[in-house]
Amino acid sequence: MALLKLVYSSRYSLDIGPHVFLTEKYRHVHARLTAEPHPNLDGVIEPVAATWDQLALVHSDEYLHKVRTRTLSSEEIAQLELPLTDGVVEGFRLMTGGTLTAARLALVDGLCGHIGGGFHHAFASHGEGFCLFNDVAVAIAAIRAEAALPRVAIIDLDVHQGNGTALICGRDESVFTCSMHDRHNYPAYKPQGSLDVGLLAGTGDGEYLQRLREALPRVLAHKPDLLFYLAGADPYEDDQLGHTKLTKAGLRDRDRLVLDAVLGAEVSLVIVLAGGYARQLTDTVDIHTATLEAALASGSGILRTSRL
Ligand SMILES: [Zn+2]
């Protein structure tokens, strides 16, 4: 029986005051996944925080200086939509390190799940939309600083377009970015990725899954060595920040489609959670947990290639 690891830290629960981004969701997902021993779970790995040098592989020196010295302007903090506290800065360094840790494990084991990550609205020189650092872009750059990583793909199924990731990775033809998102939702500025699928408000399970079935072969045609899946919970029908109307069953089918497509390809897979803002926290936790449970159930099928 093949096994897989998850990456998580209890320090992902951040004190950001009253906020729609409930960071305690990570603690609840971890608790659900570890409440009973799972035959395919090979432990939960504590991440190491991304270093400032690793962050500088993607983010500008000026931006990082302002973050380190807590001197972002009030406009920049308003755009970030998070308080710039020590806890937030260190928490985001740790979550960025978590995605890097998960990516390294995926390259060895074939699959790894991060109970965190997916901060796709962070640009090189500014943060926005609850995203201080772009964890996926930093993970790609940090691995490439150490080893060969020829081709990468990103399947971003958060309900909001992955604007920061699209712009950061857009200059690099070896990285294929696919985002399926609300066409008329945040962010207003949607730089073109490799494949953007913009959905109309009210899109339900049937059309969503059909569009995903059409998109997945185009992503895999890139023949990535490493694939990041941003499994946002916010396409859910009762999400406060989304216009898409997926049911929980539809979201499980979405995860299954992604996992089955990857099962058929020679690619290492990293799953990160991204957004989720359901009116009831338990719904967000249900959706994120189901994603990683599907990965655990699929582990034995995926774990067959070692890339590094
Ligand atoms: Zn989102």
C-alpha cells in the first residue's frame, strides 16, 4: 500500500481579527483528517518557513523590505485586506514554506497535500486579497534554484482568478497556468494566464464539470513534471465571496476529475487548499477535507514516479 504525507502547522491559525478568511479552517481540516488513523496517511509534516532569500526569488526587494519593516502604506494594507502584524508575516512565511515542503515531497512521493497555501493574488511587488506572498510561485522558484524542474502546470480552481500567479508565471513558457473562475467577480484586473476559463454567475455542477473536462487535457498537454492543484472551496453554492453554485457533490466530482486526470499522466501532484468562505465554517471544512480524503484514497494509484 502506497502512502502519502500531508503538510500542516498549528501555527497556520492567525489572529487577523473579525474576518471572512477564517484561518482556523486549517486546524479543523487537520483535526478531521487525523481523527482516525488512515491506512494511506504517512504522517503530517511540520513545514519550515520560507526564507527571505527564497521569497526574493519571486517578490521585489522593495516589497519585501516594506513587509519586513512593517511599512506598507495604508493603501497597500487595504489592498492586502489583512493586518500587517508579526503574526501575519511569520504565518505567511510558514505557509509559503509549507507549499515548498509539499512540492518537494510530491517530487519524491508523487503526491502531497498541503493543509494550507494557494495565495494566488500575491504579485511580485504587492499583496492583495488575503495573499501576502505567492506560495506556489515561490515554491517553483525555490526548487529550480536547487534542482532541474523542466515543466510545471497550475490548475487553479479557486473561484477567483489567479491574477498574481498569471502575471508572475506569464513570462515563463515552461509554466502553464490554468484558472477556472467567476468571470465578473474579484479580481477586477485579470491578467491572461495560459488558459483562462471565465464562468458566468450561477454556473452549476453540470456546466462546471464539463468545462473542467475540456480544460484538463489542455493542461496535461503541457506535459508538466510537477502540477499544483489549487482546490479552492469557494466555488461552493453558499460561499460568501463566490458567484458559482457548485454543490458539495459537484466539488467532490471536481476533485475526482482532477485526480483521475493526473492518475493517467506522469506528473507529481501538489494539492493546496486556497480560498473558502462559506457562510457556515463547517461547510468550508467539509469541502477541503473531502479534497484531501480523495487524495488519500487515490494515493496508491498516483504514487509511482519519483522525479528527484
Ligand atoms: Zn478565492
